[in-house]
Amino acid sequence: MTASEIGTRLREAREGRGLTLEQVQADTKIRLRYLKALEDGDYEVIPGEAYARGFLRSYANYLGLDGLELVRLYTQERAAKPPTSEPIFRPPVQRRGPRAAGALVGLLVLAAVATYYFGVLPRRQEAQPEPPPAAEDVRPLPDEGEPVVPEPPGPPPPPQVRVTREDAGDEVRYRVAGDFLQVLVELADDCWLGVDLDGRRVLEATLPVGSVRVFQAEREIRMRVGRPGSLFVTINDEEQGLVFQDRATSPRTLIFTLLPE
């Protein structure tokens, strides 16, 4: 499903309920220009992927549609979209008649002859070969010295960050192999979060749709999520996508642990 098809579903659902964009803006607190961008499939107007996904899910749920399903379709469509390339401009080829072509060749020949006689030939006559160096000026070539030994190759590049996931009951544990631990979360719906960094509570609040938060710890990040189905996660700059593909509504716990080197 393309962006325009998603927008058509939103517009038809809104009009079927007899709602205006102004009414939707008042109820959802999503700005009218962003609502219109969603219906037009013009996501470039919305500031960032996280906000686009959040607004899309919130708007779809408000209209009685499956917001999570539309977010999945949107994410798939954006991932499969090929990069745009600028069209290559080629100037039109002007065809010349045989007479014009013959005249052009003649002018080129005359120009070449004039250049030779008035430019190249006089310079050849003026140029004199340089005298050979005097005997006392002749010196032996410097010693080339020892052969150059190439330096050994440097150390191999560091391995890419590796992330493994384990699900157990209502807990999901991510094990991260790297030299730092950073987690970025994006919310596709209003969601309560309780976050501990290395055992210290740093957040306990309900965040609105479209919120983006970044957390960093030395050893462990523990996160209690009120609405797990609304959470997108990026670990050490590697996007993991939607954490839960099901319609999980009960709170879940996410644990991110940095593996020792």
C-alpha cells in the first residue's frame, strides 16, 4: 500500500464520519497541516519519521482504523521506496546541412594553417637547444639508499555492533556487544514509561504520541512500558523497528545489557 492509498483510507474514514480536519485537530491535538499531509501522502511536511508514525497511528485509531497496521504498511512502503534521482538533461542535437558542414570544415582547416605559420613555426625557429652541462657541473646521482619497506597494515576495523534478543514471559532482553550502550525510543501512541539507568530511576511519566527519548548507561537500561505495541527502538544507532508485532496491551519490561569486551 502506497502513501497515497493510506491517505485515501484516512480521508474516506474521516468523511464517512462527517468530520472536518478542524474537528480532528481539536480532538487529537495534531496540527491541521500534519493531518492534511497524512491524507495527501506528503510525509516530508512532518518533522521526522517518529512523528510521522506517531501521528499516523493516533489519527487512524481516532477514526476507528487499525493504527498499528497502517504504521506497518507505512514503514514497509518507506523502506521499499527506491532513492530518487535527478533527470539527466541532454541539450538537443542540432542537425546541420551538408553546405554548412563543409563550410565549417574549411574554416577549421584555415584556422589550423594560420596557427601553425604564425604561432608554432616562429617559436620553433627561436628555440635553441640548451648547451650541455660543463664537466665540473656533472655530479653523480645521489645514493638511493636502502629500499623502502612498506608499513604493515593497521589493525582491522572494529566489529559491527551486535544485538541479540531474548523473550521470556513479559520480559524482553537485548544483549549489546559494543563499547557503549545507547537506546533511542519513539512512541507511536501515548505511553507510560519507567526507565532505570544502571539501577537509578530517571523517568516515570506518560509521554505523548510522537515523543522521542534517548537513554545512555554504562551497563544496563531497564524500561517498563505501559503500551508495548507503540514502541520503536534504536540501539547504538541500529534501528530495531517495532518491538512488539502483536497487539500487546499489558505492560512489558525491556532490559538492555552491555556485554563485557
